[in-house]
Amino acid sequence: MKLRNYVLFSTTILSLGIGMKASEVQASAAVYRAPVSWRGTYYQSNGTKIKITRYSFIQDNETLYKTSWGGWHQLSFKKIDPGDSMNHKHAYYTFNSKAKYGYQMSGQWRKSYNGGEKKLYEYQNMGAVFVWHTAYKAFHGYKVETVSAEDKYNTFYDKKSHCILSDYRPTQKSKVIFEAHSAVLPTHLEWDKFFDNNRYYTPYKYKHGAWHKYATVDTDA
């Protein structure tokens, strides 16, 4: 499957929370690791990427916070006191609770789930808000891209043939990634699994609650 490279542009002001109050991080005790539910790789629509691991926070391959570091560069995850948070509708968190000055602070962050997708919202000074998406979300038992700039899909709907074209069988659910913005129902269409540099494909059709395999086709025949 043809995949295009995309240049990542860094547009966040992750470390520029100028003017924020130091009291923003005065809340419950900090933990020096990122919670499991926050870990993962997230993207903005322009391709800017952050990666949150157990012990580090990385933006576009640059580590900003790390558990083993000291001072405000140390990863210290903490809930922000409601009196200092953006509002009282959500819980907000910081990734570097040891920051003392506004320019050092990571901003206020919250996590949400919408339509099968996990998102992170980053709130910075002067009302700046950035939305971070996971690379994929749930899609009829498979995955679908949420950021088309990544172009890591291996399965897509072909309008001309009215079929699904893929590098994988429909039963290989953990490997299938649909193209961003896909809006098809896989079980209602023929699924063609291509191989040998797209010379051959094996059709599959969903009937009576299961996928059925048909004779392989040689496109050069």
C-alpha cells in the first residue's frame, strides 16, 4: 500500500505557559510516572506528535520531561487544584508539577473519550487550546486512522470496484488499519486481500456471520 511521508510541524507552545500561576500545581501528591491511561502517541491535525511513556514526555522526538531528571524538567504528574484549574467541569493535570514559573509549566491537560477515540486537550495561557488525537480509533471491530497525515493505513475502500482493498485478510483484525475518514461497513462489501506486489488478490465475502474465502485472482491473467 502506498504510504506518503509527511513533514511534522511543531506548533504547540507546550513549554510557553507564560503568565500561569505557580499555584496551579498545588493539589494532590505528584506521581513520577505517567498513568497507564495517559500513555501513548498522540497527534495534532498538522502532524505534530507527542509520545507519553511511563517515565517520559516527548514532543517531536525531543524529551521535555523525564522521571530521572530534576527540577521542572522532571516528569511529575499531578492533578491541579480545582480552584486553579480552567473550570470545574473537568479534572485537569500537569506533567511537571515542580515548575515554579509560568514559562516552565506544561499547561493544563485533560483526557476524554469520544466516538471510540481517546483525546488529550492541552490548555495554555491566553486561551490557547490544542487537541491531541490518537493515531487510530475503533472502527467496526478494526482500527481507522484519525490523522490522515500519518498515512499508515493498509486498507481502504475503492469506489471504482466497490470493494475493500487490503494488505491483510478481514480476519486479521489486529493488523488492519482503515484509511482516515472511512465510512463503510466492511461486512457489506467484498474484501480483496492483495499480495505479491499486488499481482494477486484473494476475495472474501461475509455471509451467515463469518468471512468466506474465494479463489485467488491473477490480475495479469
